[in-house]
Amino acid sequence: MNIDSQTDEFHHVQTAHCENGVTTALLRYHGLDFMTEPLAFGMGSGLFYIQIPFLTVNNGPAISFRTMPGAIFKRTCKSLGVEVTRKKFSNPASAEAFLDQKVKEGVPVGCQVGVFHLTYFPKEYRFHFNAHNLIVFGEENGRYQISDPVMEDVTSLSKEDLSRVRFAQGPLAPKGHIYFPEKIKPVTDDMIRKGIVSGIRRNVRDMLSIPGNFAGVNGIRHTSNHVRKWRDKLGLRKASLYLGQIVRMQEEIGTGGGGFRFLYGAFLEEAAAYLQDDRVANISEDFTKAGDMWRSSAIKMAGVYKGRLTEQKDFEEIADMMLDIRMVEKEAFQKLSSLKLGK
Amino acid sequence: MKKEDLPQDPGALDKFTREVCYVKNDDGKYETALSKGWDVKKQALDSAWEEVNERVEEARKAVANGEKSPVYYFMELRLMDLPVLSGYTGIFPFFIKRHFKPSVFKDLSERKLEKYARAFDITVSELKNFKG
């Protein structure tokens, strides 16, 4: 692969999840044409589950179906030997100066932003969520050209608007966080295979043996136990809002939990081709099943917040569904673990 | 999820963008498809907004009844909580809570009022003169 043949033009990539998209588009821009969203997600060990204790988001439980923000980009680049520059800033002026410098050099860069002041988002989606990612790839008529991976097309933001979302406040405040691949060496198929294997092994470790009971597959049981108690403890109204929050965390744009399971299935399918290993492709089916089960649980939860299901037995059923999902995901990761890939 | 099962229920994202989803094609392989939305999600979002609107309305009443200061109302209106508002203003949550009291609010310095107004995207006089 000839890295000098780096494409001059930046190509927008639409993906299911913003950080995968930024990773994919930036690496492709730097000549790694094989990069796809599932590959970035899998090499970055993106699949996860956690209910963060003692923390509430938008007055509901803080649940995430993916790994920490920033981790996917960092891990995927690292396993491909790509050197990365990342910077945070204490004041907006220096953040803007640095960005302008990069724009002048013609380097597309990833930025972490908050969505509350993101003008091109529909109002309904603009909560205080600070781990969204987009790419700035140029400037035209005094406005930054923006490639937001969840959008079908590219868009633009004024200088003030971008500065504002880069310095959004609250949990996970971006502090002007900017990142981009610095140095890219040729990538061999062997490196890709190694990256895939280490991505899978790290994901197995994160899901199966992370300490504590609120993360990994055990985190699903943790939430399930909570769901059983919510109706008595919080009252029906608040309990149903909490379930609504789970569904939004699970299926909403940029955070999709059920969607992430399909994405991981797609990754394993690609991984099987790279590794020439049908066993990996078979395990892909288990993640498809888990994704489908998350979606069925969302339909059941919707029954509650629509006010159709109101009994304790409905909450019990939802909790049981989550336990079933936990078992499916646990077995799938145990199977992945027992393949002893890379040994 | 099979490709033909992908929901296409128009929601808040309609006319904005469609979402990429990973679905199984007829050969049992993964591919991407675009979805307009899903009712299950739309209702979750709607119920979240109903809750927000109720909180805002309650905050408005609390200001009208003289129980809370406008800071409290605008915090709810802008979907903020204490940590977020503290981030935007640089004022510690402990003090923000005090500023929720109308008696404390009326003696706030112009500087603090400006910080709040900027965080809420309004003018100082809008903040001061909000009566609920």
C-alpha cells in the first residue's frame, strides 16, 4: 500500500455511531482504504455495558452500551501503528487558533462536541450530551465545513457555533478536544489480523472479567435487578421514564445498544474473512441474536412508558429478558475466549 | 435483524437525516441500510420531552408563587442540572442552590447575573424580570 497516494479530497462517511465514523473517515483519508465502521468498532473493542453507579443523566439512570468515549479511536489507531495527536485546551481562543492552523494545512481533524448547542441537530435531540464527535475538514465563506458521521451529508458551522459546542460544559466536557492521525506507516494484512485478535481479546476481557458487578455482562444483571425494584421504589411514572431512558440509551442515534450488537456481529463477519476462520463467523450469529433480543426488550419497555403495561409482572418480564440477554452475550464471549485466537 | 424488518417510522429525525443500521441481507450477510426511525424510540423521546415540559411548567409555577428564583426556571428550561449549570457559570453548585431562593437572588451582583444570563442565552433584564 502506498501511503504517499493519500487522497487529497476528504470523503464523508456516514456511520451508525459517531466515533466509529470519525475513526473510519480519518483513517481512510490517510490512505487506509480497507477501514470500515465494523472493523474500527471491533479493533477498538467498542462493545460494552455499564450502569454507572450514583450517577444520573437527564434525571435517569446512566447506562452505556459502548466503551469510554475516545477509546475506539485510540485503540484502533494504536493497533495499526498510527501515531495520534490529541489536544485539549483551557481557553476557546487557543483551541480555535490550533484548529484554524490545521484547516489551513488542509488536515481533517476530529473534534469532540456537546450536542446541546449543535445548531444543525433537530431540537428534539439536543440534550446536554457531550461525547459527540465530528470532523472539521475545511473552511468556506468563513464557516467550517463539517462532516458529522451520523448525517447523510456534510454540513457547516459558524466559528462561534463550533467554538460553543467544543466548549460545552457538564459531564464529559470536551474542553476543545481535538484529535487526528499524525503519522501513518504502511499497514500489512498481518497487522490487521493482529489488531482484530487483540481487539476481540480485550473485548472478551472487558465483558467477562471486569471487576465489580455493574459493568460487563454482569452489569446487565445489575440493571435487571434494579428494574425489578423500580416500580415499588420510584412509582410507576418515574419507573417508566427510567425505562424510556434505557431505550434511548439503547437505540438512539449515536448510542444504539441493540445496534451495537449488530455492529459487532458485522465485525466478526469481517474478522472471519481476515482470519480465514469460520468459527468466528458462527459466533457472529450469537451477537445478531443478542441485538434482536435487545430490540424485543425495547418494545416491551415501550409498552410501559406508553402506559399500556402497568403491572409489576411486566417489570419482572423485562428484567427476565435482560437476564436472558446477559446469558446470550456471556456465552458468546466465552465462545470467543475459548477460540484462543492469537495463541 | 433482517433488512425487510428494519422499521421506517418517521420521527424527529425526519427531514434531517436517516440512520445507518446494520441488517442481514437475503444471503444472511451483514450490510448497511438506512432507517427513517422507529416508533419505539420516538415514544421514548416523546415521553422524555413530556417530562421536561412538566418540570419546566412546575418551575414556572414555583417562580410565580415566589418559591424559587428565575435561575431555577431557566435551568430547567435549558435542560440543565446543577453540574451542567455550574460548568457554564463557574459558580459552585452549593451557591447555585442558594441562588434558587428569591430572597438571595434579588441581591445578586451584576457580575453573577451576567454569568447566569450568558449560560441561559438570555439578557440580564430577561433573567431579572422573569415573574413566572
